[in-house]
Amino acid sequence: MNQPQKTFESFEAAALYCPQCRSAMPVRKKLLLLLPNGELYDLLCSRCFSSIGIKKEEKPPPHIIPPGQQ
């Protein structure tokens, strides 16, 4: 069977709805937490700076070469 091709790796929101401003507003990413498998970001409204979402970016684990196998 044919597998569909991946067209993108991750999606980045340019604007999200802000309940404070009552409209779609551009977002800013603020790093909240470094995790063993990625990073956790808070998405902030660029006008009132209220939190309007959370995004987790998963990173592949680092490839560790055991000593003596270089």
C-alpha cells in the first residue's frame, strides 16, 4: 500500500483567539519547561500577554555513543 507523504514536521500557530481581547491575536512563545523528550511552551497573546495555549515540541532523544565505540 502507498503511505501518504508527510507534508510538514510541526505546525506553528501565527494567531489564536484571545478571550481577553475577544479576537484572533498574534502569539508569542515563552519557554516554560525543558523536558527529557522536548520543550513545553506557553503561547501568549501579543497584545495583553494572557496565556492562550500550550505547545509541546518533542525532540528525539540524543544519540549517545558508548565509550570505546567511536
